[in-house]
Amino acid sequence: MLVITGGAGFIGSNLVNFLNNNQDDEILIVEEMDTYVKKFKNLDGLKYIDCIDKDKFINDLNNNSSNYKDKISNIFHLGACSKTTEPDRDYIMSTNLEYSKDLLKYSANNKISLIYASSASVYGEAKSFIENPDNESFLNHYAESKLLFDQYYREHKGKIKSQVVGLRYFNVFGPREFHKEGMFSVVYHFFTQINKSDNIKLFKGSHGYKDGEQRRDFIHVDDTVNVNNWFKMNPNVSGIYNVGTGKCRTFNDIANCVLDYYKRGVINYIDFPDSLEKQYQAFTEADMTKIKSRGYSNNFITLEEGVKSYLDWLSKKL
């Protein structure tokens, strides 16, 4: 049996869909059941054993419930509070850090593969995006929680005999993110903006970059799913790895992809918010050397291909 925490969420539901398409429906989904009702629409049409509450699941594991003994082969841990502007540090640490520690303890003690979601936010203001502690810092509580768990895993990895993989996702976009509200990808934001007013809003210059020229490593969700599956198929490979395309692109690039798709609209540059000044990553670009050195050789979807594919999908949902 496979366990996917956050299985009704963005990457999680895409992973469930991929596994179903590969004849795997022995999947237990673990979710926060009392919030984000919209996200459960992501499970429509998907096959899984059950969807249970995250607190019940972790309590059962901590109490060594017989419900799961010798039944779980892999845990994909994608559940988290992903709101980068969340001010409640205690909530984030409980949800992201302590929960992850409990999963690591259980999976290690029972020799279960654990593939968990880290984040490119752990690079803070770094200019080098290599999986090395010298490059790591945080600009908000979310990034802090992700970095603390990466550090916790590193401290204990010498004692762990089973697979543990941390995946540092860069800017992911694609289907099944409509529930994310303030955390939508820029592609989704631009899709809604151009269909509402024929205007795409981009930040004016900031952090040394000109209008709309801030740069990020944007990766299609299908590529993140392929990476998860590759580690599932290679259980002897552990460690912390970047998951990006290895090529940064500007927000102007994405906006122009959307304008080209619709053959209409204009870009409107707006003031950069003061509230984001100290916690904004104006540049990210994944160094993919490490994961490639372990044997991952899949090509990544280009920005142009990914944006078109996603807009095709969104247009069918209108």
C-alpha cells in the first residue's frame, strides 16, 4: 500500500492520477479533513482505498496500530501548510516539522520508503542553489519549517537503513491547483486575469531587476510527479534533491506565453508590495547536478510547452 499525505492537494492529486494511470490504486490518502473543502474535488474520478484525517493517521502510527503493520511500502509526504505568509509559527512547526519527524521515525523504524516535500524556499537569499548547508537560510516561517526538517533528517540519516528522499520543489505549476487561493501559480493568476480584464499584472522592478524581470525556475507538475515515481522505482537512492528545470525564466516570459496563447491582452506593471520585500525570492534556479548524478535522465517540459498544456486544461474547465 502507498500512503500519500496531502493526496487531495496539488502535487498529491497529480501523483494519485499518475499512479492510477499506471494500474496502481492501492493508495491511502491522508488529509486535513476540516479545511480546504474545495481541494477534495481533485479526487473526483481517482481510485484510492480511503481518505483519512491526518491527525488520526499519525496517532495510529505513533501508537503502532495494527491497521498499518506490514502493509505500507511507501509514504509520499506532501501534506503541509504551504502558505509562505502564514504568521502563526506554532501552527506551521506543528504541521510541517513535528508531523514530519513522526513520519520519519515510523518509516525508519519499519523500513518504509519516505519521499517528502522540501522546498526551494530553504535557499532564502542565496545565489547558488546547490543542496549544501552553506547555501541555506529562510525568509519566512514556512521556509524555516522545511529547512529544520531537512536538517533533522541529515542529523539522523546515518542510522536510517530505508529510503528517505527530500525533494526541494521550485515553482510548480499545472492542473489541480484551483483550491490554493493565495498560493496559486502565476500561470493560474494570469489565466484568471486575462479572462477577466485582458490585463496581466506583474510587479514593477525590485531587488535589482527591471519590471517583470524577476526570475524563477518554473516546473510543470507532471515533471515533479515523474521525479517522485523515479525515486519510488529506485529505492536504493536517498538524500535531498532539487526539483526544477535547471533554467530560470522571467515573469515576463510567462506573461508573454499567456498573451500569445490568447492573442490578446496587455501587461500592467504594479508596485511591488512593501510586505513582501524581506521575504521574496527574486531569483531561483535549481542546480540539477546531484539528481542527474544519481541517474535521473528525464527531459523536463519547457516553459512554453507547459504553459500551453496547462492553459488547454484550464480552458476545458471554464
